Amino acid sequence: MEIRTGDRINTLAGARQRTLLAVLLVDSGRPLPVEQLYNHLWGEAPPPTVGNSLQAHVYRLRRTLQQISDPATGPRLLTRPSGYVLELNEATVDVDIFHQSITRARSLMRRDPIAAHSLFEEALSLWQGDPLQDVIQGPTCRSVALQLKEEYLTAMEDKLSLGIDIADPVRTIGELKRMSMAHPWRERITELLMLALYRAGRQAEALETYNSARRRLVDELGIEPSVQLRERLQEILNQAT
């Protein structure tokens, strides 16, 4: 978690300060009840003075936001009868920019693949590691982190799919091999790697990629590859892709 104002990067000290900001950002614009914030920050064992503790964290976060941002355009942490709400005002959140970029990229994949590829790269460049890794992983933060990881991987797969046709084949193959090692159970990555190798004139490697994936699935999970992966294999064998 970090807050950027111009060229300056500001970090929040303390896991609960970062968690409070993260939870408010996830639901920005919607008041969060204090009971829900208690659960996010302290789990099932809140301190006896939990109300005062939450107020102290809110006060510190509000002061930090006021100190580092323009009062007219920066985010505002407001108190409501039911709890607290973070209004972004003119501030932006990386995850929102990521979602907007990949939505735009997917709308362009067929008619302008070069522009779509560029948008995917811009969106993916916002990532600096696992999401919400330095906050307390309560139920909301855990579910949001898992969702974001899946969205990241799907966007990466879409970018690499475009890259097979329009980008450097060697670079695309290298990225796919790295992704395949990190995520061995994602069959779409295996399929894209097979296709990229085949398109690069490396049919034997494409077939071995399939065979390795099949052995892993059969030996470790006791299942055969998906229909889509088997169909890609036949297309490569028939030189029809």
C-alpha cells in the first residue's frame, strides 16, 4: 500500500493503518459500519477499548491524507452515523485504472490488436507484486486479493495471446515458459506456449510441452488434459493452426 502525490511516494506505518485504508478503498464511496471495521482490523479478538482504538486509527489516517494531498482534490475520510466512508474526490486507485484498461483492451482485441496489446502492457505494469500483501488479511482483503490475482493472470494470458501474433516471438515464448513454471495448472498458458512454439517453427517443443503437461496432470491429479488443450494438439499435428 502506498500513496503517490506527484513524484512523491508516501507509505503508511503500521499494518492496521494500511488495512484501514485498503478496506475503505475496496468500498470507496460506501459507508462501512464500525463493527465491520473492528473485524477487519482485529479479527475475532478485538481489544476492550476497540471503539477508541478505531477512532485513533481513523484520526491518524485522516490526518495523513490531509497532510499529503490537496484538501480540494484529495481523498476525504468522513464520519457517518453508520461508520466511516472514504470519498476519493479526484484521487485515483491503481486497481480502478487496471480494470478500465483491460476492459478497453478486450474491446479492441479483434479490431486493433496492437492497441489492445499496448493497453494490456500498461495495465499490467501497475502491478508490483501480490495485491494487499502488506495488510492484515481479513475476509474482505483475502477475497479481494484472490480476485485480483485471477484478474491479473487472465489479463496476462490475453496479452500473451496477442503477443504471439504481433510481438517478438522469442520474448513471448520466454514469458510463457516463465508463466508455465509459476502456474503449471493453468492450461491456457500451456496451450498458448504450444501455439507460440509451433508458430516459431519449433513443433517438436510444442508437442513435448503438451506431453509434459499431460504427464503432470495424470500423475499428480489423475485427470486428462481439457478438450481445448487436446484440440490444440490435434491442430498442431495437422498443421492447421
